[in-house]
Amino acid sequence: METVASNKTRTFPVPEIVADQRAYFQTGATLNVEFRIAQLKKLKSAIEQYEHQILEALKQDLNRDHTSGYLLEVGFILNELDETLRHIRKWTKPKRVPTPLFHAKAKSYIKSDPYGVTLIIAPWNYPFQLSVGPLIGAMAAGNTAVIKPSEISPNTSAVIAQMFNEHFDPKYIAVVEGGIPESKALLDEKFDYIFYTGSTVVGKLVYQSAAKHLTPVTLELGGKSPCIVDNKTHLEYTAKRIVWGKLVNAGQTCIAPDYLLVHNDIKDKLIEEMRKQIKAMYSEDPSKSDEYGRIISEKHFKRISALMDKDKIVVGGKVDAYDRYIEPTIMEGVNDDDPVMQEEIFGPVLPVMTYENIEEVITYINKHPKPLALYVFSKNQGTIDKVIGETSSGGVCVNDTLMHIGTPHLPFGGVGDSGIGAYHGQSSFDTFSHKKSIMHKSFLLDMPIRYTPYTAKASKMLRTLLKYTNR
């Protein structure tokens, strides 16, 4: 039996875990909607019981204050659970669809079936939310699941493992901790669905591994999400919302505004207003603010620091390697050749570029990989419509940042390099469900003209039926 050693000196018999889950799924235990509801309620109770440990782990891993930890992770997940519990009976019911006249007498419907054994690979930046959020959809759809939390947020990973080991049978929900060896061992197995959140580079490797087994995937990736600021905007609210969206979790958010495209007329005013908003939110010295996070690791600290050009910094720029602290930083005079524009920043550094007309902006965005999110601030509906209509992105938020992720009624996901598939709310249930098409034919009617040999009359009648069948 193959085993893999984790960074906690524990071994995980990966093939055995997957085999046990497959055997359990094949018993049909997860198919009953009442079972799913009971398990989702158990998950909610477990999260409420472990709330303090989760928030403390987030503090240790990311210096996340408890209010932000609850808002962005625990509370977010509890709301998602409540939404799922409210609607799961409706979602699981077969959906009747019309049956064309040609197929009379019959009824047609779509049944949502679970895929089976699923794998959820989560990142470190929102380590609880992005482990448990997809799991809600997997459980609601009737699957079993193996969760692989990120080893880069070890405290949260440990709490997740402890919570699920205490409350759930690993034949139903299992947690595999560890690093690259554990991830590789998992990806060597045949799963029925894989849900990955993380970088585009690793996402491609996950996709390649899934292809070996023809396993369907959802890839929640990232990219450089642009933020467009028109000269016709509410300057204070625009600055406040950009600063908040950029600096939440010290910029370690996949949909954080990655760079600004600001109209020349208001560039200086906007930077000055953002300076004021940084001070208002995090004080004169953000390093002393309880609500300002830290970079997750030394490796990421060094990477982000290397993107900063001191000659182009107009706000912030201080760093402390020992504390993994990077001050909220704004850079201007940036161009496409700067290192800060070559990769997703994933930190509290905001480059600013300017434009004269919106066509320049659209051309620039369309020359680059499709982003996970796009932000546009404007009072001009024509400008807003033009940006939305002539660019492609996973999602769009108008006159705000990040907030579109907070509604279960909008699917969240990427396009192109920023991802495949979407989730949240019913979209999570749909993501983890195979939509099985079913036609149920009656014995009360049988049309002889459908069978060979075809006479000229029968052929004519068939053509007529097909022509009008969907009208």
C-alpha cells in the first residue's frame, strides 16, 4: 500500500482513502436528500463549535484579525450553508423540460446526479473559506470528498483536519494534509471530479493530471485583474473601495484590483485620496494596525518586494522582512515592461497607469490574458456598457471591488487563463452534479412513419414533423 509522509510526520494512505470513499459512495448512502441535509447541518454545527480555533489559526497564518476572519471566511461559509439548506430540496428535484411533438407521447426531464468521489485542493490565502466553500456544493450534490488544504497555512490546515476528523467519517469526508508529495499522490488517483483553487501555473498541472483519467475539473485561478477609473466618478467612494479591496488580507486575494487604469484628468487626485483612505483604515503606521495582515511566507515576501521599484513609489514602500510586513504601496509611472506588470502581484502593491480614452483601455486589456475580475468606476453608463461589452473576464464589479463574490446568486469563476467553471449558491450544486437527461416514452402511442422502409408519404410527413416539432 502506497503511503505519503506529510510535513506533520503523519502518513496518508492515499489509494486506500480514495478506495474507501468509492466503496462508500457505491452504497448509495449519499444519494438521499435527507442524508445530505443532515450532513450539511452537522457541518454548520462543527464550524460554529470550532469558530474560535479557526479564527485563531487565521490570525497565526495571516495575521488576520477576528472580525475580518469571520467576515471573509467563517461568516461567509455559514451564509453559504444557510443558502444551500434553504434551497437544496428544490435543487435536487428533477426538472421537467418540454418534449417536442415528434417524440409524442413522452415526458422529458433532467436529473442531477452526483459525480462520486471528488477532490478539493485549496489555497492558503483564504484557507478555510476556499476549502469548505466548494465542499458545500460537493456535499449538497451527494458526493464524497477528499480535501487537501494548503501546507503554506499550516495552522488553518491543522484545524480543518481536526474538525473533520472529529465530526465526519473519512469514508465520506477526508482531509489529507501535507505538501507537494501529498498533492501528487492524490492527483495520481482517479477521482470523479476535481476542484482546484490556486495559481494558473499549478492549475495547468492539475488539468494535465485530470486529463489522464478524463476527470472533469473546475479551476479557480487568478491573473491581473484591472481596475478602470473614469474621470466621471465619485472620487472619495472610488478611492475608499479600491483601497479596501486591494488591502484586504494584505492584497493576497485572487480578485484584488491588480493594477489601476486611471483617466489622466484625475490621476493625482485619486492617488491623494487613496493615501488618505489608507491612513483612515490602517492609521499613520499600518504595521501597528491590528487589522492589517502580513505576507504568508518569506518566499512570497521576497517575490513581492522584488516587484517594487523605489523610483516609482509615491505612497508607502516600507518593508520588514522579519515581520513579513509590506506597507500599503502605490506606484505610478508604471509601464508594461516593469516587473510589477509581468505577473499577478498578490500583495499590497498597486501600480497606476493612465489613459486618455476608453478605447485605449479596452485594447490594452484585450491584449492580455482574460482576468478573473474586472472593475470599472464611472458615472457614465455608456462607458460602463462599453467596457462590459467589449472585454472578457470571469466577473465584473461596477463601482466597487470584491463585493460580487459575496452573493450566492452570482456564479463565481474565471475564463481563459483565469479559470474553468464557476461556483457559489446553486452554481456550486450544479458544478458538482452531472445533469442526466432522461426521456420517458409511453406505450400508448407509436408512430409507424418513423420506421423503415420509408414511403414517399412517410418521408414527407417526417420532414413536416421535424420542421414544426419545436415550434
